[in-house]
Amino acid sequence: MTELQTSTRPRRPRPKVVSLTEAAAARVREIMVNADKPYVALRVGVKNGGCAGQEYTFAYAEAVEPLDEVVEDKGVTILIDPKAVLFLIGSEIDYETTKLASKFVFRNPNQTDACGCGESVTIIPAKALDAG
């Protein structure tokens, strides 16, 4: 029987699934401070819905789930729902304020379409890298 050898070489840090702009990080901090109770983070995901097929979701997280992707950026913690990781890889989350609205905006390289109202999107999951 052969024993599995573990590498003594340190693991290279993985790139973050998403990044936040300064405006988005400031808004997340504000949301967390004003929440009705203490939460560990803001959870970001993707769900089926809307006229283009998918919608981005935000929710308060009371705990880090075992399969959550934890992203720490600009002093805030974002949890990525494990089912959303391949849809969000490489995305930047921004927070924009205009004369008529304030909202989080995703700049997602995996997004292929959006509905006219801007509430839903079509996202193609990122392909997993070949191992060999």
C-alpha cells in the first residue's frame, strides 16, 4: 500500500471570485451597521427568475455555511452561494447612485444578456479549468 505524499510547498492563494469597488464596500458596511441584528456577512447568489432568466440575490448571513466561498475585500466580507460561484467568477460588484436610483451593479464577464428593465440577466457559467 502506498501512502499519499503531501506537498510541503505552500498553496498559491486562489483569486477572489468577485471583487468590490470602494462604493460597494462602503454600502455593504453601511448595510451591516444598520441591520436589525448582527450578521456575519452579506450573501450573494444567483437565482432563476425574471424575463432574462436569472437574477442576482443579496441576503444577510447569520453563519458561514461549509461550502460558501468567503470573499474579503476592502474591509468587508461577502459570502458567495456555492451554486453561484461559476456564474460570478471574475465579477466586480459596484454601487451606483443616480438621480433616480441607487443600486448594486454587477460587471460580470459571464453575463451574455440583460432584460430591458435591468432586473434580470442571462449568465453562462464559467468553464472549469482543465486539470491536465
